[in-house]
Amino acid sequence: MGAHSIAHADGHAHDVHHHEESFVSKYIFTHDHKMISKQFLVTAIFMAWVAVIMSLIFRLQLAWPGEGFAFTSFFLGEKWAPGGVLDPNMYLALVTIHGTIMVFFVLTGGLSGTFANLLIPLQLGARDMASGFINMLSYWFFFLSSIIMLSSLFVEGGPASAGWTIYPPLSALPKAIPGSGMGMTLWLVSMTLFIASSLMGGLNYVVTIMNLRTKGMKMTRMPLTMWAILLTAVLGILSFPGAVERSLVAPASTARWEQASTSVISTSLARHWTIPVVVPYCSSICSGS
Amino acid sequence: MDHSGGSPVLFQHLFWFLGHPEVYIVLLPALGITSEIISTNSRKPIFGYRAMIGSILAIGFLSFIVWGHHMFITGMNPFLGSVFVFTTLLIAIPSAVKVFNYITTLWRGNIVLTPAMLFSIGLVATFIAGGLTGIILADSALDINVHDTYFVVAHFHIVMGMSAIFGMFAGVYHWFPKMYGRMMNTKMGYAHFWVTFVCAFGVFFPMHFIGLAGAPRRYYSYSEFPMFDGVLDLNILVTLFAIVGALAQVLFTYNFFYSVFRGPKAVQNPWKSNTLEWTTPVEHIHGNWPGPLPVVYRWPYDYSKPGKAEDWVSQITPLDHDEEEH
């Protein structure tokens, strides 16, 4: 049985002979959901390798504590691994960034970003996501947050070291441990961008699933992948704004920005950005306006 | 709260209000992928379609009212703790429904063991193994004994980490032909699965015992504490499995990138699957379908339907005049 060519009753034949795209518009700043899914996947594979290498370094320390390894020295250099022996502060940093990358950049951004983007239009019979532009922004926010998270590995005090849960006081007091300074600040900036990326992706997923199903694709005819992705997006939309609040307000409310007035600004950012911007955007695209 | 202090416990509440739904943000897509792959490769309809949807909805709702189980030792009122114990244990019900439905879908199926199918079955195994220790950790009376130990590390790496990773691998192997128009190497896929599967349990299973011995997580070295001398050998074993498991991912990475450029060309529907994505051309085109959008006439799980010539029926195939949908 081949693929049946059954026409959508009120559909329109799609012009496949569209204009030639440039390299940049086709592979870099693309609006095409299939290419964006590949971008998420390849970025996630790269980030996964960073996390795996980190885990191997701290596993070597746990198995043979205090012994030097060329592998450790190769990746961390003399500063963080003198004689190939992992520095205790860097141990905490590696555990923290390993968890952060795996939870957020591989299993959240990588998994949902890849398969939601690939499958939603294809399994529901849509030409693309509801907003190709927002979809593109979602990936590039994800990419930028990945770069910032990786850049925190190279700052003087090392990356965030408070665990992936970044509990205060290690996340709140900039001088608590070496990773509490610029590394922690970069972690917070990175995660805020990541959350923005997730919100843009999630809103797009929900709107596409609710509004762009082809004729005959009732909710009860959707594959379970679609149900899972729909609920995942809803969970993200409901819970991630709380995480923005947490990222911006809680550590910011102590000594991170050093001045109380800055905390007021970040509180305002969280309250006046997430609620008046995100909520009307959601309602407007849900209503199709 | 003034602008100069803050409450670490409030921070934990905010964190885990995201943090626990995050577990399901990670898991649900993997479970959705698994549902699709297990049904396709068992050549059977998914068992309990509506129950699966109900389970997803229930998990989504419950995930917002269980966060306190991460905070049993913060000094919360024991009565409040018992509420979180109750809500957390409730989540085992829809989770068990999903596991039951996966197994009953597999039961007496005409199983095709593709690498994607192996990873999906692997997900069911890790979801069970990690879910069982979740029941222990949900109970505050037990949790406070192993809180912040390697027992917790073992639990969440198996139930959340490995399950989601296995789902992701399954998805990559299954939809690779749709993404790149080429096939991945199957033999390398099998080797990748078996080494990863064995090493996953080799790494995380012993961690339960390290945790039960009382070893806290995030310690730089355990050799300074005589009471943890017994876990040193286990730590070596864990690390050896981790190294071998990492090498298996080299194989996957090679297979992935080699196949992107040099893999054999894929046919339109290599897995004989019912869903719409397999009705699009192999070559990617703008707008996905060259002509009008397809029209859907049936659910996506009409596998081995009695009276049909083949063991799959695409969603775009109209119902026969005397055929019931499902």
C-alpha cells in the first residue's frame, strides 16, 4: 500500500517550486521546522558530549581520589587540574554544569526541541509551525544560552558550583565559593535565555497542535507523541515563568547585584516582563489574532 | 521579603515548583516516542489509547502538587509532608498504567527488534526500575534516611536520565530516515543499545548501595571518611562502566554523522507506519506535502487489523463502508 494522495477538501495545492533560498536562510536563520529540529538535535549532541566528558572527569576522581590523569589535565589544564588531579572547586563545578546541561540543554531543549519541531507539523498534517519566526527565535535563544553556559567554564572563578539546583546561599552570595561569582551570574543569564527559548517553543507547540491539525485529525486521532508533546508544552508554560522569577529574583535579592535597587529592577523584569508580555502573546496567538 | 535578604526555603519552593514538573517535561516526550515505536514495532494497536491520554493528563496535573517531596528535611510541618507523600504516591498510578499498557502492547505482538524498539523497551525497563525506588523516596519516613545520598542519584538517573535518554535515542533511530532521508547502520545500533543498556545499570545500580551505606552526594572524596571505605571498590566499578558506556556513545556519534552523509537512501515508509509523516516525500520540501494537505480518516494505530491485506493502514486510508474506526 503506497501513500494515498487524498486531497484535502478545502486545501490548496502547495507551490513546491518556490524561490531558491540562500545558505543563511536555509541552514542558519531558517523558519523550516524540519531544519530547526536538526539544529536542536546537533546542538544537543554537542552539549551531551560536554556533559559526558565532565562526568568522566569527576568519576575518575571518585574512583581513584587524588590521582592524576592525563585525560583530566588535557581538558582542564594546570589551573583546575594541577598534575592531572582534579581541583575540589572544579569538582563541584563539573557536577553542577553536568547536571544543568543534561537536564536542560539535552533532555529538555534537545529532546522537545528536536521531536516537537520535527513531528508536530508532520504528524498533524500542517505545512509548518504556527510561527516559523518564533520557532527560529526559540532555537537561537537556546543556542545563545548554550554558548553563555559554556563560556562560564572559562571565567576566572570557574562556573557555577552550587549544584544544578543552585540553592542559596552558594548561589546568592557572590563570594561564598569561587563558582558563586561571575560563573553563577552567567548561569543565571544563560538559564533566563533558555527559559525564554522554552516558552517561545512551548507556545508555538500548543498553538500549532490546537489550531493547525489537518482535516479529520481529531484530538482522539492524534498519535500519542502529540499528546505527550502538548502536555509537555503546557507544563513548561506553567512552570518556567516561576523559574524566571527564581532565577532573577531570589539570587538577585541578596548580594548578587550588590545593590538593593538592582533587585528592584530584576523584580520588575520578572513581574513586568513575564506577565504582561508572555500572557497576552499566548492569548493573542491562541485566538489567532 | 525585603530587598536585602531572602528565604532559602522560599527559593527551594520556587525551584521545585518548576523542578518537579521539569521531570515530566523531560519524561513525557520520551514516553510519547516510546508509545509510537512500541506500537509500530509490535505491529499491534497501542493498548488503552484513551487510558494513555488520561495518564498523561493525570501526570501533568499531579506533577504540580508533589514538589514538597524534595524538601522533606527542610523542617516542614510533618502533616504537610504527609500530604506530599500522598500526592506523590498517587502519581505512581498513571505511571503504572502506562507501563502496563506498554507491556500489554508488546504481549503476543509480532515484534520487530529495530534499534529504536530496543531503546523503547529499554525505556520501559528503566522506568520500572527507577519508578520502584521513587516509591521509596516518596515516603517521607524512608526518604529522610537516604536524603541527599547516592540512592537519590541512582533513582533520578535511572528514572529520569536513562529513560529520557533511551527515548531520545529511540526517536533518533526511528525518525532518522525522515530527518535525513537516509538510514542509520543497524548493527552499530544494536551494539550501541546493548553496551549502553548494560553500562547504564552498571553505573547506577551499585549507586543504590553506595547511598544506602550513607554516602552523601557531591563529596569530592570519600577516602577521608573510614565509614565509607566499603564504597571505594564500588566507585571503581561504577567508573569503569561509565568509561565503557561513554565509548558506546562514540559509536553512536560516528553512526549518526556517517549516516547523515553516507547512509543508504531511505524509502518513504521504512517501518510501515501509519502516521502522516511517512506520507511525505523522502526529500524535504517546503510545506511538507507537494499537493493538498492529507485528510485523516482513522486513528494512527490500525496495525494487524482483521480483514486488511497488510498489517498496517495509513491514517489517510478511508474506512471501508462497513468498517468501524477502532
